[in-house]
Amino acid sequence: MIPSLLKTFLQKNASTMVSMVLLVALPLLGSSSATYMLYRNQSLLTDLSLGPALLYFTLTALTMAFALTPTTFVALVTGFYFGWAGLPGMVAAYALAALIGFQVASALDHGKMTAFLSHFPKADAVMKELRHDSWQLIVLTRISPVLPFALMTFVLAVLRVERQRFLAASVLGMLPRSLFFYGLGSKAQDAAALLRNPDTGTAGKVLLFALVVISLYGLYYLFNRALQRALRRSAAPQ
């Protein structure tokens, strides 16, 4: 029974699963390549005019959307080269990356994952309950510095959360960690040293640890609450 279900799941969701694996592996390759390029050309992004700056933010939106560069990497680099004047551009690039990733993931999955889960009433019920808490769910997946941006975008799109709420909560959830790394970049003296080993300091390590704990505990609480609500609904007389 289980092997046949697994086979059916993989057959119907092959594109979704392959995409999720790539979204985990690609950021390491992309950030390594970008770091090498900036190491060889540290003045590449210095004193850009408006046109090249807009091109930079558009390209970073695309690379973040397709997991070619981690959002932390983009925050560090943008903070270093643009200073605080570049913050609105980075936030806009994050929003655009989230929208692109959401649209691509929705097109690739096309409801296949939720259709498959409908064969499992309890799992389907939990997913529906989580959609009711989508604002909190999205914020909690975004505040953690260890959950990959593009992968979480894909997962949230597969869950079919509402798009406008997804965009607003994504930007809000990413601001704490993004501002922290942006600040590190703005104060750095050397791009190569910054990317090799960002010096977060003791306070920074405490902040990042706190964000991870808040994210993990919050997600556990949401999933547990969704499960309990789903069980109560299934046990209620029809």
C-alpha cells in the first residue's frame, strides 16, 4: 500500500519535488560563483548610476527567486556597495523575487500537491487549517535565517496561500534579519572578507539564534494547533 502511494505521489508531483531539491542545492553554487566574481572585481558595483542600479536590483530579484543567490548574500552585498540609500531597492527586489517565485511555483505545481493530499483527509484538513493561519505561517517561515527563501516561497505557493497576503507577510517577516545583515554590509570595509566571514558579533549571534527559535517554536505551535482543530472537526457530529 505505502510503496504504491509513494510511487503515485512521485509520479504526480515529479516536477514539484525536483524543483524543491534544486531550490536547496542552487544557493550554494550561486553564492560561491558570485563571491568569486566580486573577489576578482571588487569595484564592480561601485558608484552605479540609476540605470545600472535598477538593473542590479532586477537581477538580484531574479537570482533570489530562482535560488541562485541567498537573500542574506544579497543583503550583505547591497549594504556594502549601496549603503542605506539602497535599502528600498533591496526590499523591492525581495518583493519581486517572492512574486516571481510564487507565480512559477504555482504554475509548476498547478494544484497537483493539494489534489494528491485530498486522498488523505487528515493531511488535507491540516493543510486547510494552516491556510486559515497563513499570515502567521508566512511571517514565521521568513524570519528564520536558516530557512531558504526560494524553497519556502515554493512550499507556500504549493499550499495555495493567498497571493497578496503572501507578499505582504513575506516582506514583513524578512525585515528583521535582512536589516541586520544589511547593516553588517554597510559597515564593512572589505567585500571579500565580508562574504567569507560576516562578523555578526555576540549580539548578532544572539539575535539570529532568537529568530531561529521564534520561527521553529511558532511553526510547531501553528502545526500543532492546526492538527488539533482538524481532529476536532473530524470528530464533530455531521
